[in-house]
Amino acid sequence: MNKIYIICFIGTLLIGCKEKVKEEVVDTSKVAFNQILADELLRMVGIDQIAAGVPSGKYKELPLEEWKKFKDSVFRTHEKKMRKIFNKNGFAGYDLVGEEGSRSFFLMVQHSDHNPEFQSKVLEKMKVEVEKDNANSSSYGLLVDRVNLNTGKAQIYGTQVTYNMNTGQAYPRKLADSINVNERRKSIGLEPIEVYLNDMSEMHFEMNKEIYLKKGITEPYLYQTE
């Protein structure tokens, strides 16, 4: 009887030990947050947004060709840095650099149009992170459209636009299945395309107001919305 009790007691201890060991297993798949990288991305995207916008401040004084050289230099320099980050970490998701840092990484990849092969590689990895809720689905849609246009395909979500300079109205560049575009946009958290195009039209008009006013255009032509 005592032998049976001792065997049962030892068995209980072994089971308890196994449970404790199980509790102490560390999940090595988790990515450690990198504050230094997050801060660096935020600093770089500040310059990126200057280059992506309309010349202002000291940049407004630059001749057109100098401004173009500045933009190109910024985008190419940042693309090289984004490639290094990507080769080491894959897509920079929320877990690695937070939401702002992840968006900053995406924006600089978005502006790497001179290297669509790199954009495509990032897009593939970004899709995985979106499915894990570790990256922004709307940003993913923007990059899908950018890559498609840069590789000769039609865009899916209608995020890439151009403008009628006689009306100030934005309209999507080459777009596949325009009838169902709002269903696709809704699936990744984007507003209806008419609302988006109106926002882009108004922003573009404000950025180029002097040009439009000289043409006698006091406001952009907008789409009807529900």
C-alpha cells in the first residue's frame, strides 16, 4: 500500500513539474519592439513628406529641376534604408515599430516607385502582417494599387489618382472593374471612392490654388455623394 502511495506521489510531482515547465516556455516568435528604429522612421518620414508635397518654405525658392533632384534624392536614399530594414525584419509591423512607425515604413516604400521589384516584395510580406492584424489594411490597398500601376496592371482600389487641370477634379488612374470598386474598398476599410476623390480634389486645389485662380477656377468640380 505504501509503495503504491509513493508511486502515486512521485507521479503527481512529475506531472506538476511538467506543468510548471510548460508555463515557463517563452514564445520566441514574438518580435521585440524597437524604439530606436521607430524614432528613426518617424524622423525620415518627416523628410519624405516634404519631398512628396508641394515645395514650401526654403524649398519654394528652388528651380523646378533642383526640386525634382531633391525629391529623387530623398526617395532613393530612403529606399536604400527601407531595403536594409526589410532584409533584416521583413515588413515593419506594429509589433516592431508601433502604428506610426509602421505607417512611416509603408509611406517610404510607397514612394520607391523607381524600384517596383522591391515594392512587390514588401507587398507580399505586408499581406501576411495585415492578416495577423499587425499592419494597416488600408495602407496595404494603397501599395497594391501602386505596385499594380508600376508593373503595368490596373489598380484594384482606385487609390492612385490624376487630375483634370481644367476642373481640378481628381479621377482614378487605370482601374479594374470600376462598378464594384466600392465593395473592394469597403473590405479593407476605405471610404467610398467618390468621397476619396472629392477629398483629393479639394487638397489638390488648395495646393495649386494660384494656378487655378489664374484660370478663373475658384473651386474644384466634385462628384455627387450619397
